[in-house]
Amino acid sequence: MKKQYSFEKSVIFFLIIIIVSTFVFVNISCDIFIEKVVEKKEIENTGFEEIIDLPEPKIKGEMSLEEAIKDRRSIRSFDEKDLNLEQISQLLWAAQGITDERGHRASPSAGALYPLELYIVKKDGAYHYIPEGHKLEMILKGDLRKKLKDACLGQQWIEEAPINIVITGIYERTTVKYGERGIRYVHLEAGHACQNILLQSISLGLGAIPVGGFHDREVQEILNLEENYIPSLFTTL
Ligand SMILES: Cc1cc2nc3c(=O)[nH]c(=O)nc-3n(C[C@H](O)[C@H](O)[C@H](O)COP(=O)(O)O)c2cc1C
């Protein structure tokens, strides 16, 4: 009788061990699976995961502000030569670079709400500018300039210029405070950013042109932008 009882005890003990180990195994496998799914989703969301640290922008140039204002003209013919990273850094900094410790930027922004997101389109792909840390992240590979030219009513210089800076705005960031009037502010801010790029380009010895003639939706599709990223103005250099 005692032997029988001890046998049952062993079976129960054995079963408990099996149940606990199965539970632990399933739990660990689920965790690994969930981690993999989350990791994959993050990679999909951030595209190529290629982040470029831009060189430190210079705050002294060769030309006076007055000379840059006087010399600015819209240029529609360009050298094929790519801009280097120093030039790209300087242009993006002039548009949206962070210029003080509070996080305020080179261009003014209504309520300091910073609704603009900048993209550059060049021969090797499209990139998003990240003002925090002054970085670029690659979002698409390949030369999108021809497609962009088509979206810009066939304006040839979009395809020929080495770089297009696409200034987009997210209305909600500003309308949350200013209501409908915020929409106006977003486009005004795109103009401020564009003018800074234009003046900076003169000071770097580069030609540039603002381009406002394009189909918003087509530009969004080419750059794979979400619907609330509204293309406002290009600066083509
Ligand atoms: C908001 C805005 C949008 C513009 N869009 C275009 C455009 O789509 N295509 C173009 O060739 N020029 C465009 N321009 C450039 C103007 O044609 C140019 O500024 C004007 O002819 C004056 O010449 P300037 O810039 O050399 O002084 C645009 C300018 C502004 C301010």
C-alpha cells in the first residue's frame, strides 16, 4: 500500500516537472518570436537603417549676407557633379539646423512647433534630414529624380540638378495651436527654410531655384510619404 502511494507521488511529481518545463519552453519561444516580429517591423519602418552623421556646419563664410542677397538668382542649369557632404550639411543646417540649446532652429517657426520635415533626393537615393544630432537617414535607394521631374510638370532641372531638397510640412503640428491659420504658417515656414537654403547656396558658390510647381500626391508617392506630410516647396541645386 505504501509502495503504491509512493509510485503515485512520483508520477505526479514527474507530471508537474513536464508541465512546468513545457510552460517555460513555450513562454521563451513566444518571447523570441515576438522579439523577432518587433525587430523586423522596426527595420521595415526605418527603411535601410542607414544613418549618416553630417559634418559640423560652419558659422563663418566667404561672403557677406548683403552680397548673398544681391547675387541670388534662380538658376535652371546645373553641373552634373554631386554635392559633397559638407555642402549638403551646410544647406540643411541653414534650413532647419538646431542653432541653440533650447532646440530652436535656423528658420523661425510659429510657436516653435517645427512642422517641417526635409527630404533630399539625389543620384543614389532619397534621405530624410534629422535636425536632432544633424543626421541624414536613407529612406529609399536609387535615382528618383526622373520620377520627381515628371511630378514637377516635366521641369527638366529637377532631373539634371544633383540634389532636390523637398520641404514638407505636417499641418497638425501647427493647427493644434493655431487652428486653420496654422496651415498658412506651415507654408510660410517652408518659404523661410527655402530662402535660407537659397542664400546659403550663394555663399557656397552654388546655383539654386525654388520650385513650387508639382503634384503633391505624386511627390508623396515617389518618396513613400504618409498622407499628412504635405510637400510645400522644393529647392533644387
Ligand atoms: C513659391 C515659388 C515657387 C516657384 N516655383 C517655380 C517653379 O515651379 N519653376 C520655376 O522654374 N521657377 C519657380 N520659381 C522661381 C521664380 O520663377 C523666380 O523666383 C522668378 O522668376 C524671379 O526670378 P529670380 O528668382 O531669379 O529673382 C518659384 C518661386 C517661388 C517663390
